[in-house]
Amino acid sequence: MEDLPEALVTEILKRITSTSDLNSLSLVSKQLYKIEGNQRGAIHVGSGLCTATKALTSLCARFPNLRKVEIDYSGFIPGHGKQLDNKGLFVFSSHCSSLTDLTLSFCSCIDDSGLRCLACCKTLVSLRLNSAPKITSIGLFSVAVGCTSLSALHLIDCEEIDSVEWLEYLGRDGSLKELVVKNCKGINHHDFLKFGSGWMKLQKFEFERKRGIDDRLLGDMVYDSSYNAHSTDIYDFCCESLKDLRLAHIKTWPEVGLRVVLGKCKALEKLCLEYVHALNDNDMIALSRSCSNLKSILLWLNLQRYSSDVSYCETRTSFTDNSLYAIALNCPMLQIVDLRFTRCARDWPSEIGFTQKGFLTLIQSCPIRVLVLNNANFFDDEGMKAVSSSPHLETLELILCHAVTDAGMCFIAHTPCLSNLILRACHNVTDVGMAELGRAHKLESLVIEYCGEISLQAAQGVIKSVHYSSKFSDALKKKLGFLGKC
């Protein structure tokens, strides 16, 4: 190895992706130690990180070309020693001249003075702060001013961030392309309307409200099912570059708030709406008319009270078939559909605003490749028969779909391109249905979880490599929406 040209050794090391392998190789010779250190572009360190300034300086000297640094103290206990503090962050900011991507998770010793050190990182492009309890809007503003190349900002569980001067500044600068804010109780979704012209360049936006005790009260409010937030343009901004939008656990009424964004996203490809209150068909119709490039839609819906007549009020999920018809008509590129209905009755008819007729119109109008239905009580064996004719469907996941039986399995077995099937808590599918699937010899992947009438032997008869569980696992609870309040 000592006789090989340095350029050749460097090329060899570039092809080794395992961190443990690279660490081992660096111990073989001084040449490998030096070359590997110079080419290492990313490190991920946790609770074992020694925070002594001299040690951190040595680490930066060992890897002088670091571009991506992730520091994660999840699972940290006092016995692990001291966490990275503001002095340590100064070492990273002053010695990592090529730093472009920094993630700080559960760093409880870093405060605003530490963030002010980052303001010197003129090359910083991406900053992620996860569970940073001492960070406030003051420190974030210093980053907004100093890090002139910043294009991605993630804030998760940052309890002390409240005022939004930093957001207004980033909006005026207009360089941010990715903004994710989750579980920051001091930030309201109306605050993002102050982002102004910053919406023009934004390509990904995600906002999840901090959930609390008032969640239980949201379902007691009555929303206007005929209200159209898009009939007048009351907000002077546009987000024509936005491709990825996720809104979760927010209440948009009585003020319009972020619902107006749904009618302004001409480039949108991926939409996730998780338990967003007060939306109605007008919001989805406005979105469909402007988003012909939409490829993926996730709707997680729970019960809300709607009325456009003071004498009558109905309890149902946010959207009706009118939304499905609009998407079917205007979104010809839609490939992924994920629908979850929470706290709705098991039997049909129920409070779900969609019917099987509207749903099948969508499925038959768009080139759906992936379909996920969770507690869709309107969907039965006739629906399975219609879906089986879908020429593009590759993956089907059914959760708590009690109206689907062995007859539905017989139909779906003949779907032209179906290769992945997931059944969770579907108790009316039995070994007979598995036998029908086995005769088709089409599946490449089969997942069976908590389906009481399906045996492991029958599932293995369909495909040799099958994931099978008869228990109600934590993963399944999450799929069913049992973990965390909705």
C-alpha cells in the first residue's frame, strides 16, 4: 500500500462506504490515516463525544474537510459525561471551514451564544435543531443574519422559540428552500404568513403543531362547509416552487391561515394533510386546479362538525366525493394515495365523507402505483374487484378494512402489476384468501400483521419470504393511530 500513488489510494477509499471499515483502514499506515482523514466528509457522533476543547480541535484537525456533522445525544444520561457546549460549538464553527450541513439533536447545553458562533459559518447550507431546549428566537435570528448561504432549516421540539423576526428576515432574504417546523409551541401556523416573498423559492415546507390538552376541544367546534378561502386573494404571496407540503395538527378556522397555501402551489408533487381542522371541499378543489403535477397525497382525517345551515350540523371527516372528483379530473400524474380515517365507526354508512363510488373514480382516473387504506369502511370486495383492474398498482396496504373478505383476495390476485401486499388487522380475510393469492404466483412481498383468521402456514404458502405477526405490535398501533393523540 505504501508504494501505491496517493491518487489511487484516495480513489480506493472513496469506494468504501462503511465507517467501521474506514476507521480500521486508517490504522494500517500513516499514509492511509492521512488520506482517509482528508477525504472524510461526514461524521456522526453521540454521547461518547468528548467535549474538551483540545479534543474537539484534534478531531477537526483529523478531518479538515468535514462538510456534514451530526451530533446526537438521544439516550444521554449524566453518567456519559459532559455534552457538547457553546465552546465546543465554537471549535466546530472556527475549524470546519467546509461545513455545509449541521445537525444538533438533544444538545441541552447549547444556547443562543453557541448559535452566534454558527453565524460565522458562511458556508452553512443546512441546519437542523432537534430538542434544543435553550435556543430562543435571538440565537436563531443571529443564524439567519450570519449564515448567508442557508437554504434548509429544521426546528423540532424547540420550546423557547417564539417571536418570528428570524422568519421575517429569512423571508426577505429569499434564499430558503426547505423549512421544517415541528412541535415548537411558541410558533403558530399564522406566523408563516409573515414569511412573505420567502415563499417564492421554498420547495419543501412542513409544519406540525405542538399537540396539547386543547386537542380534545377541536372536535367540538362547528365549521362552515361552504366557506371558500380561495375566492379572494387576501394574502399577497405565491409559492410556485413548492413541491413538498406537509401540515399536521393545525386548526385553520376562524382565520384563514395556511389553508390559503393550498391554492397557490403550482409545482406541488407531494401533499400530506394530517388531522388539519376546518378544511373543506373548496380547499381541495382549489389545490387540484393548480397542482397538475401532484404525484402523492396523504390524507389522515378525523371527525369534525360541519354546517352551512344553522338548523343542521353533521359530523364527518373533512372532505367528500367532490374532492375526489376534482383530484381525479385535474391530477393525471397521481401515483401514491394514503387515506386514514380515525375515530370513525367500523360499519358503513358512517361519518366518512368519501364513498366507494367517489374513491373508485379517483383510482380509475389516475396511474396509482401505491394505495394505502386505513379504516376505510366504505371499501369492500366490490372495491377490490374494481381496483384489481388498475394497470399500474404495485403496492396495496389495507389496515382495519373489515369489509374486505376472501372474495376480495380472489379479485386482487389478478391485478396486473401487484407485487407487494400488506394486510394489517383485516380479520375477515382467512386462509382461503391466502390460497387464492398463492395460486396467482405474483407477489414478491407479503406482510400479515394481527389478522386473526390467517395462519402462518397459509401465508407461507403464498410466498416463501413473508413477514408474519399475530400480535398487536407497537408498529401496528402507530399505523392505527393509537400512539400519540390525534
